[in-house]
Amino acid sequence: MILARITRAIREQNWFAVALEFIIVILGVVIGFQITAWNAARAERSTEAEIMARLHDDIASVGNARWDWAADRTATRELLLSASHKLFGDDLSDLSPSECNALVQSHVFNSPSLALPILAELESTGDLDLIRSESIRTAVTANFLATAWSSEMDTALNHEVFNLSARHPDYFYFVVPDDAENWNPIFDGSARCDTDSMRNDRRFLNELADNVSKSGFFELAVLSGPNDSFLTLHEAVDAELGIVHEENAP
């Protein structure tokens, strides 16, 4: 119909009508593009809201298993350092049960992952750009870097580990509790140590020194770095969603 009107106006040399019809056509196209853009933007904002909700849910579920384990590993390293003062230094007192159990666990270098399923999905689909918050995007990048570094360090640390109680069985014994149904001798404090024999075995001391050194890298690369980046991301998501936690928990 518009084309017929334009053709008739041209035949009649009604240039005003021709210009008017062209303006109407152009406005229709512009308005159509604008409506399409509005609809696309609205769809993106709806998708972004879903992403943010899922991101917060993933942060809550993934982090739950992490914090107690991280605190336990940190406490174990502190006990390792305390035991080292007795085995390498001038303190000639016997190792406490807690220090002995730290030696038994000194080869354990693993931790629940902080990788977030939603971020892996967004990275594979290329939809990370849907997140507009600059603070969240920065925190996501830091999280990717910290998680990748953590994975590499975890592999390196576990390449060769010294399970001291297995490699030096004469220096350890385990106290079986009365109720042994759920007995976990590596982690429940059952180990006892022959401190004097340990002091006089250079091979044992060298292997312990290796485990203590690795525990420092483990603390920094596998625990502290990813934990910090994860908490920063959690705070950024909470701020974006207007969520205030009652406690100062992660």
C-alpha cells in the first residue's frame, strides 16, 4: 500500500507526499529496530537476573564445605610448626598428641573445590558479558585465576608426598577408642609419637621438613588465595543483589 502511494505521488509529482511517505517508512523501520532492541535488552536483563540468583546459590552451596576444612588445615600447619620447634630446635620436650596427629596428617594436601558451576557454564557459552557489574566481573576474573593457580599447585604438591606414619611405622602408634565403629585414626587424634626416635632420624626429619614446606605453599596457593577471591566475589554479588547477611560468615 505504501509503495502504491509513493508510485502515485511520483506520477503526480507530489514531492511533499513522496517525502512524507519516505519519512513514514524510515520512522517505521527505526521504531521497529528500537522495539527489537528494547525486547533484547529486557531479555538480557531477565537472563542476567537469573544468572545472579544462580551465582549466589552456587556461592552459598560450594562454600559450605570449605571453611571448616580450611580452618582445620590452618590449625594443622600451626601444630606442624610447633612440632618442628621440638624436633629441629632446642625444645627437648615430647610431642603432644595434637602435634603428633599433625605429623600424621602432614601429607594431606587437598581441599573442597571453590569452582562455581555457573561460572564454568557462562565461560563455555560466552554469556559472562551479560553480567554488567564491573566489581563482579573483576571478582570473577580473580576467581578464575586463583582457582586455576590453586589447581596447578594442588597437582604439584601431591606429585610426591611423604606419608610419615606409613614410611616410618616404628615412630607412630594409634590408640583405638572404646567405640571404634567410626574410628578414623588419621583425623580423630588417635596417633602417638616416639619423639626421641624421630629426632635422631635425619631421613625422617628431611621428609618432615618437605611436608612443612609444602604446607606453607598449600596454605597460600590452595587455601588463602582462592578463599580471598571467593569471599570478594561473594561480597560483590551480595552488594549487587542487596543481600545483607546476619552473620559475618562467608
